[in-house]
Amino acid sequence: MIATGTAFAGEPTVHARLTELFRDFQVNPDLTYTETITVDTEIVTEHGIEEGERSALTFYPKNQTLDVLEAWVDEPDGTRLPVPDAARFTRPSEAAQNAPGFTAAQTTTLVYPQVRPGSRTHVVWRLTQTTPALLGFSTEAEIPLDTPVGEARVRIVAPAGLPIQWRERGGFAVTDTQDGGRRTIDARIADTHAEDSERNMVDPEDFAPLFVATSLPNLQALGAIYARQSRDKILVTPEILALARKVAGERTGLAAARAVYDWVAGNIQYVAVYLDPNDGWVPHVAADVLKNGYGDCKDHVVLMQALLAALDIRAVPALIDEGTRTTDLPVAVPQFNHVIAYLPDFHAFANPTNPYARFDSLDRLLADRTVVLATDAGELAKTPPQRPADNKYRMDSRIEIAPDGTISGQATIVPSANLEAAARSAITQESSPRDIAERVLANTPEGGFGTFTTSDPRDLSGPFTLHATWHSPRGVTFDGREAWLTVPVGPDLGPPSRLRALLSDDGPRRHPLLTGAGESEWLSTIALPPGLVVARLPHDVAFENSAGTYTAHYERAGADVAVARHLVIAHGLFAASEYDNLQALIYAAVEDTRAVLGLAREQAEAVRVSP
């Protein structure tokens, strides 16, 4: 029996429909295999032509072959147009052409003729794995979120003795039978419906219909394979030893480890070179990484390992999925896309691939994630969870209002270590600090002109701080002797208004929401000139629910106005059922930023302001 999918809320406009998506595997005793892939697509709209006018598949010629067995277009009137040989192209894959990635993989692309709404495209590929893959046999079939599927099937035919394990989630009907010496695993699902993505939702792999199968017994086995393949890449050469001693200087232990991390993160560029099919799971030799001055995440970690080994400090590669997937897949298929370092003597994780991240920081896409430690037996661990106290943002500003309504301000912004990387990157990537400051100011009610001065964004040895100065001509507009304004925010890199991106207006939330736990504080002193007084202060705010807290306090401080705002988002991940509480928290903060401050001139004729 074929399982049938159910309709989702929030169905999008359908531009193309997968009528058939079949993957059939013939697995050999040595775990080589032949996969036959059948894809039939119905083009529904003009926009669907862009999605469906070509098909492509990537392979490694060193240990795979790829053939096109059938390819054609069925026109709406029933005419069948074969895809000619001249419309079949095999070329180096895109990553083979441009940094920061180079690969020996190739891609075969088919261009379908005369595709129009109502056309049906058809292709049958045959992919042959000619030598066993390093990680054995694995496959993952996920139903696409944004495309309806008529019928999907994964069929695996293998010798009965092969230890292939499988799991399904979300509606696949699976049979697992044996006939003589052959085992057949057949997974099917039909009539799934598409849905629109939700803002900031988790990866569809967390909830979409899924079938996975693998010859790996568990994730620990993956760690053991990685450790075995990388062991001879960590050789401490004389050059590595000399560099380690120079970088560490008189420092030892954790201080020396920080210094090594800073050097690797700051001096090794990211370039991925995959000239072998196994390069995705095997680092290059540490001495070569040092000589070249570049490498991918595995290469950053292997060089860091070698430098630390020269100082008798242990470091272990930690395989991790950097992204929005928050749950582990149901069996041990390879499910990781990144490698960081784990220092067991200090129970510390470090991400040397990111040149803007300090040793003691992991951003929200790396926090609270399962990792596989590449030790002899392989081990499972978790990166630290997200806590608001670890993700702090603080802005202290002094704002002066001139008699003619010009606003001048100075501010200091201090992000905590976990938030620094984004700020460091933004400052480095912009053409000038002035550009980023004025772009932020352009989105404020008062506008204006200004710039940032910062500590060195490439210096990871200490905290990153930013100082802003700005002025907003005619930032305050008087109506007679009165002026009504919101609290000037200046070039705030983390204003409450950014939380609007987490809100949605398409009915009840369907899937979990990624926000990032955090704590933000904004302290402002508004200095008024002689003759200008406070006519009205906004009301204080004290809001709290399970999503977090928001408070705001306004008071007169002599001739000044003191404003203190404080926001805590309690969790990094919210279930769909928790969205209403998160929404209430966000609105409490956003609405307060629109709170009005009233000013009045003591004598209306004291200052004339040009219209």
C-alpha cells in the first residue's frame, strides 16, 4: 500500500509538479551500487518553465559514471520531443571554476526543448558507483517542501547479509522483504502537497516526509572513520613546531590554545579543494595547509590540531551540521556539513574557519547541536546550549538636542563574544564604517550622517567594541512651541525593530521558529538645551511571559531624560504552539520604540526655526 500525504496549510501557487520521483538502487556486496533515477515533472505555469526547462546531476568521474537512459518532453497536444544529444552537456561543476571552492566533480545538464505550461518532462539517469565510497552506502530521500509530488519511491535491492538499516518519517509506507539471498526495501509515498516556507522556520529536514537508509551502524562509526582517515595528516613538522612555539610564546595551556586558534583563524583563508571523492571527509596534510595558506573547515582544524600537538595540547575534530536543522536524522546517514575543533582538556569548542569568531564563541547555528567527535571509537557530544546571557548586546548612547532641532549623538556598542562575528564581518566587508552607519541611520525616523570607529575586527584576542558618532539635522521638528518624537536610536546595529522579521501573518504557525536566545540593553541619555523642557514622558513597560521579558523605564534626570530598555528572548527555538507568546513579546518591544516623548519650549519666541 502506498502512503498518501495530507494537505498542508499555506499551500503556495504551484508552478511545477513532480508526478514521479523514483530512485532504485542495486547494491553489491562491496557496497558499490547502481542507482536509476526517474524524474517526471509537469510544468504548470510560465514561472514553472524556469524551474523545469533543464535537469542536472553531479558525479565524480574518478569513481562514478553517469548515463542518461531516457529524456523527452511530452507536449500538451501529446507530441513527444526527445532531448537531442546536442542538448546534453557534461562540464566541470560550478565549484570547479571559482574560489572559494574547487572540485573534480562534473555535472551533466539536459535542456528540454519546447517547454511550456502543460508540458511534461521525463528523464531517467543511471548513476554507477564503481568503487566503494569511504562511508559505505547511504541514501536520503526528502519530499520537497514547495513542490507537490504525485508518487515518490525509493527501492533498495541488496544482498541479504548487508547490514543496511532504514527509517521513515512523515508517511512513507515501507516494506522490507527477503527472497533467497536478496533483500528488498521499498519505500513509497503519494500525493504530497506543497506549502510555503515560514519565516525563520527550522530546516524542512526536521519535519518533511523522509526516508533514510545507511550501512553505517551509528554516528560513532562515522567519527571513527574520520579519525582513521585524518590521523596521518596531523604530522608535526619542524615548520609547524617552530610556528607553534612562536605563536604561543610564554603562554601555556588554555592561553596557548587561544593564541593558536587566533593565528589559524586569522591567517588561513577558506578555499575548498575537492579533487578526490573522499575529500569531503578527509583533510589535507597539515603541513600542506600551512604552506598553501588556505583550506576548508577540515583543513583549518587539522592545522590547528598539529600546532596544538606541538604544544602537547589535545584537539579533536568535531563533525557538526551548521544550519537550521535542529534534530538528528533517524539513522546514522552522514548528516554533517562542517568541522570544528574540540579541546577535551578544557571542554571547549572552537570554530577556526570563521576569521571573525573568537575562540570562546559559537553562533546560534552551531549552538546546542549534536557533534561526532573523531576519536578512535567515535563519540557523541553536544555543543553548549543557547542562553540569553551568552548572547548579549548593549548600546550606551548620549544624545544632545540643539535649539534648532539638530540631534547629535555618541554611542558605544558592545556585543558579547557569540555576537561579535557578525559585527566584525560587517565592518570588514563594508567599503567604509561611514557607509554602514549611514545606511543604518537612513532607516531611523531622524535619519542623519555619521560613522563608526572600532577596535581591530581581525584581532580576536579581545572583545570587539564599536563607537558611533552621528548628527541628524532637523531631527526634531517643532509645531509652534511643541515637538513630539520617538527616542532617537542612532546607528543601532541591533534595534528592537529587527524583531519584525520574526513575525508572520499567514495564519497559525505550523513549524518551529528559530530566533536565537539573547539579551539586549539600550541605555540612552537625552540632553536638552536651555529653554527646552519635557512635556511628556512615555509610560514605563514591564512585560513578561514564557518567551522572555521586555522592560522600559523613562525618567527626568535634571535637564536630561534617561531611557533604559531591556529585552530578553528566553530560548533560541520556539515550537509553533509558543509563537503567540513570542509575538506578544516582540510587539511589546516594537510598540515601545514608537512611544512618544513630548518636548516644549519655555518661551515660544526664544528660537526661530527655519521652515
